[in-house]
Amino acid sequence: METKNFKEIIQSDQPVVIDFYAPWCGPCKAMTPILENLKSKLGEQVKIIKIDVDENPDIAVELEIRSIPTLMIYQNGEKKWKKVGLSSVDEMLSVINTLNKN
């Protein structure tokens, strides 16, 4: 993914969940069903994208991704939330629901 495309995607007024991962990362694989569950609960209220840090090192360096998985939520081009490690559906729902109320 090019940095330009990334910057366009995060401009969305709906929350954009970004999962920074690598295919060889065990905990990253555990995030996939959690994100699928989140998408099934929120549908079109949220965008979810996965960025492979090995294939996109420029974005990973720019955003200071030092460990994976790292999850971020952007809205209107601003980083609203970041967590290193696994996250739960409930935790992300809470953040997204707060953002959607504003």
C-alpha cells in the first residue's frame, strides 16, 4: 500500500480500524476472527484494513510500528486510538461507539 493511498483511506468520516500484522505472527492470526466479528457487528459503520508490515515498511516506520499486532483507529485523518497486542471486540466497539457519537 502506498502512503498516499493510506492517507486517503484514513480521511474517512467513519472509523477506520487498521491492523498492522505479518503473516508469520501468531498473535496477528488471532486478530483475524476478532476483526471479522467486529465487522459483522458494525457492518458499514466501520472500515477495516490490514497492512502487512513486511510488505509496507515505509508506513510501519512512519507510524512507529515497533511490535505487531498493532491496532489503530483513525477518523477524519486523525489517529484516535492505538493498541499494541491483541484487542477484544468489546474494547474496539467501545472506542468506535464513542467516536460515532461525536
